[in-house]
Amino acid sequence: KAGVTQTPRYLIKTRGQQVTLSCSPISGHRSVSWYQQTPGQGLQFLFEYFSETQRNKGNFPGRFSGRQFSNSRSEMNVSTLELGDSALYLCASSLVTDIAETQYFGPGTRLLVL
Amino acid sequence: AQSVAQPEDQVNVAEGNPLTVKCTYSVSGNPYLFWYVQYPNRGLQFLLKYITGDNLVKGSYGFEAEFNKSQTSFHLKKPSALVSDSALYFCAVRAYSGGYQKVTFGTGTKLQVIP
């Protein structure tokens, strides 16, 4: 069974631009969560989607948004990029949006903002 | 507020020796506790979780963790360390807060197994 895939794996953008990251969950998984990992702030939860609806949200500004499609694939968008948005963005999928459900992570997209 | 503490930035252990990576947590409700491992330039890999039941949880690659409610701890252990266990380990807690699920990760502990 294929794992979680994220595209692109690496990305370089400049301040003020916007970026869209993509995540394809494990087949049959309907919940997709997004995380930001930085050396300074560590791992932080962005948001979770289940059945095309945002179910949970972390404490990030409105520049960070996401959506989920009917095939459970998810996209994350960051507008008006700032230097501090440079990070590894991780996507995780699980069967359902249950607090006890195991999440399976993708390899991440490394974003560098210049 | 929900929090997770991993008090050691780095743990060094000789190959073949037992290892422990510490984690303590603070939540207002019932905790759901997880351990993940991250290898360089890779995503997180699930090791084990505690939901309810036995306090000793067994996971992947010979790892186990002990849930201690009174000490609010969930330490990761392995009886005999391998060089290939060298990686970054994260403890995470999930709990309900204001009707929503909230997840908090620890800052990570780098495990170095010395041959």
C-alpha cells in the first residue's frame, strides 16, 4: 500500500509570494492533517480536514489555508510569504478523525522563503 | 493549557545498553499519548501509542513505553539499543480542549547510539 505522498518535496519562494503544497493520503484514509516543523518552534499543528471539511485548526494566521477534495487529497496554501514561513511542512493521514487514530506522515515539503 | 516536555535535548547510549527517552505531559482531560521517530530529511514515523488499558505499551522496532498517570509521564524505552536507532524522537499528546481535538508535540530528543 502506498504511503502518504507530498509534492513538491522542495520549494524556494520569495517574500510576498504565495505557495500551494499538495498531499495525497494513504488509500482509504479520509482525514488529512498538516503540521509545520521549524528549528525554533518545533512541530506545530496547522489544521485537519475530514470529508472535505475543516475539523480542527491550530493557532496560525489566516494566511495559512487549506482544502480537501472529494478523493481526500488535500492542499495547503500560504499567501504573502514571510521569511519565518521557511519550514518543513508535514502532512499526515488517518482513516478517520478520531483522537485515538494513528496518523501516518508523509516525507514533507521543505519550503525556503528568501 | 496542554503541554509536553522532553527534558533532554540529546541522549547518548552505548550499543547494546538499555535506553530511555523521557516525556512528561500536562492535559486537563484524558491523554492520548504517542511516540514518533524522525530520521534525517524524512517525515515522522509512528512508534506506539497509549489510549487506555495496560500501562506498558509495546510498539515497533522493539520499543515500548510506560504510561504513569501519577507522574504524568510516558517514557520511551528499549532493552538493547542499536546504532540504527539513532534518530530524533518526538512525544505527542492529544486531548479534547473546548470540544476540539488538540495535539501538542514535545521539542524532540536526539538519540545517539554509540557503537
